[in-house]
Amino acid sequence: MLGVPAAAIAGGTVALGELWGDAAARRLLDRLSDARSTAEAAAILENAIAERLSLANGRSARSRFALDAAERLTSANVNAVAVDVGVSARHLRRVFRETVGVSPKAFAKLVRFHRALHAALEDEHTHWAGIAADAGYYDQAHLIAEFRAFTGMTPQGFLGELRAAPLIG
């Protein structure tokens, strides 16, 4: 879908025009400029990616493999997923990184972080220890450390920034 392996651009900044061409990038930016909310902008991006996938005649075998592994990584570790899909953990890591752009372990951390963030946004009275346990962290300290690693802030501080941001809604 990107035109290059995801691992080749992971961690860097690449202009969309370099990947999809200037005309396609301009069309997408025009559509995004008309978005009235963050949710609408996200839907526009999602549709653009879906269109791009259909133009590429669907997903390749590697992409399907990575998507299957990604689903499984939401509730299992890399070694268990590798056994489950019938490949070595090394092969899973290599294909996943090439296809998704991050390691399976980094992806699983992002999923866990997203679960915790979503839970905290859903109910501002939920206790962090409960969120940590439900999201798959060892304990509350583990959750706080990961929040700091991803955001540079405590969970409460980050939530305060999100709730104060005019883009949420």
C-alpha cells in the first residue's frame, strides 16, 4: 500500500507525495481540510487507505499474515503467536517488521497502551490499578512507566492534555 516496505520508513518522516504521488496526496489533503472534526478526519484517512488497498488488488500474503499476527498479538506474546501461526518467532518478527514497520513487541505495547487510554477516556472515575490489570500491564507502575515512555507524561497528565485539546470530539 505504501509503495515501499514499512520498515524502510518506520521512525522517519516521509512526505505522502513521495509514497502515493503528488496528485493523490493533494486530493487527500483537500478532503482532510474539509473535515469538521477529528473523527471525520480519521474516517477520511481510513477511506483513503481502504481505497489504496483496493487499488493494489487486495492484500498480499505477507500483509494477510501480518494482520492475522497483529490480531493475535492483542492477547498473546510473540512466541505464542508464532507457534499459533506455525512459524518461528524470528520469522514472525522479520515479516511483521517489514510489513507493519514496527516489531511485534512494539505493536503489542501500542495495543496495550491504546486499551488503557481508551478505558481511561471512557470512565474518568476508574482507578488506574484496575485499568492496568484490564489492559494487560503487570501493575500500575508498569502502566505509568509505559505512559511516560510514549507520551513523556503521567497518565493523568496526558488525559488532562487530551481533554483540554480542541481536536477531541
